Amino acid sequence: MYLLNLFCYLITVLAGGTGSIKLIRGLSSITSELFIIVNVGDNFWLHGLYICPDIDTTIYGLAGILDKKRGWGIKDDSFNFIKNMKKLDEDSWFKIGDKDLITHIIRTKLINEGLSLSQATRYICRKYRIQNDVIPATDTPIETRIVTDKGDLNIQDFWVKFKGKPRVHDVYYNNIENAKSNKQVIKSLRSSRSIIIAPGNPVSSIGPIISIKSVYEELKSNKDKILAISPIIGRKPISGPAGKYLKSKNIEISPLGIAKFYSKFIRKLVVHNSDLNFADSIMNINVKTYNTNIIMRNKRDEVNLAKFISTIW
Ligand code: FO1
């Protein structure tokens, strides 16, 4: 009976970045059978610590301790560590909070002891009392790189150190050809009733996940149960540098561009109420649009969008 339930109701979300966590919170309030496959292209080493921003945003969001205003880090955190690093002339452009620092220390310790990123993530989830499964898309180190007029940059250098200002020529994922998906990733995609692509940045948050060969193949063979939520309203991204990244990849900045980008493996795209005019052109590439309010300003918006999705999955 339990197994039957699991196979009927399991929902998997592909997520990354600050845009995804709002939907994850909404979904977690309407289902307990939620698997979250998280982007790891943003992971990087700094001060001898392994930092995984998208995994941590997901964990903090589910634990109810995320700094919602920033969209990253822990709410009401202090910044003594980074202030003192600065005093001693160490790098201080990446604002690691004091409580957040503990997560990076624990993860780095576990990885240095020989645990995989998935094992370390499971351990940290338990410590933060997370009920849901937060699964790194791969345990293979991959790195999102942004090719700019200021050079070929790590994504955190581009976005945080250089404040997203350089002109973007291309985005690529270093070592993606060697990335092996986690067994649990394939299992959850296969056994889920529905797979949801969160409204994260298609190039930097979802891109690294769907570029893992085995994940891509699995998604293609599960097309009928996959839906995406557009991270674009009209001709503008809801937040962040999606516009710059999409442009560098020659992807139209619109819900149609998103539908085309995901068209190999989605059947449905949820767009904002004001974007119904894209429905016909999206239908021409065999993707059906559904419209609702996709701007999540508060808990009620998050739950409403999750409930809407549950009527079409
Ligand atoms: N983003 C910033 O814009 N500035 C920061 O100083 C910063 C620190 C930071 C610390 C921990 C963490 O988990 C995330 C942090 N982020 C910061 C967010 C992060 O750089 C990106 O928004 C994500 O990588 C996007 O997916």
C-alpha cells in the first residue's frame, strides 16, 4: 500500500537559484512526497570551504530559516566572520553569514572525510529537520562558467564579485560530459507521477541539471508527465540575470523562448495571466500553456501556484 502511494503521488522538482524555492515551499505545503533535484553548477570552493548555494537555499527555505529578502543565506544572520576576514585582507566579496558558515564547515568536513555530496547533503538535511529529499543533480563536480568581455569567469565571480556587469558572450558547464547523475535522481524521475521544472534561471539553474546526459535521456522518455513554470513574464525575467544568459545562447526572452528551450521534454508550460497571447505559438511546438498568477510575493501566492499546478499535473 505504501509503495503504491509512493508511485502515485511522488512529485519531483528540478530546482536551483532563488526563483525555485518559493515554488518548492508551496509544493511542500500541499504534498509530503516531494523530491527536489538541485543544481550544483554554482558550487565552488572559497576559504577552503565547499559552498553549495542552491542546495543551501533549498534547505534553508524548507527549514523556514531562509533570508527571504536576499533570497540566500539565513535570516537574522550576523556577518562577523566575513568582516574579520576583510580586516585581515582576505576575500570578502562573498558574504557568508556566521550561521551559514556552519553549514559550509560541516559539509566540507564530511566531504574531506570521504562522503559524497549527496551523503553530506542528506546529513545536513537531517540536522535542519528537513522531511523532503534534497538531491544534488550529480556528485561529479561541475562548474557553470560565464564567458564575458572581462574573461571566462566562474558564475559566482561574474554574479557576485563583478555584480553581473560584464557583457556575456556564452555560458557553459565545465566537466558536464563526465557528470554521472545520482541513482536517486533517475529513480525519482522514473517513479514520479509528475516532474516539475521550477521557474529558475533556465541557463544557470536548470541548464546544468538537464545537461547531464542520463538526466536528459530520462526526461525525454518521461515527457508526458513534465511541466515547467515560465521564469519570464512578457519579455522580462522575473528576477536575476536570466535575460543576459538567454541572450548569449540566442534564446528568445519570452515564454515562447522558454517553451522552445524545454520543448524536447515538456508537454505543459504554466505562464502568467498576461501572457496568454503566446499560447498559439507555443501550441505550434506541441506544448500546451496554462495561465495563472506566477508571481510569488508571499506564502499565499506560493501555495496558490502549487495548488494550480496540482490541478494539471
Ligand atoms: N549572492 C550575492 O549576490 N552576494 C553574496 O554575497 C552572496 C553570498 C552568498 C552566501 C551563501 C549562499 O548560499 C549564497 C550567496 N549568494 C550571494 C547567492 C548566490 O551567489 C547566487 O544567488 C546563487 O548561486 C544563484 O543560484
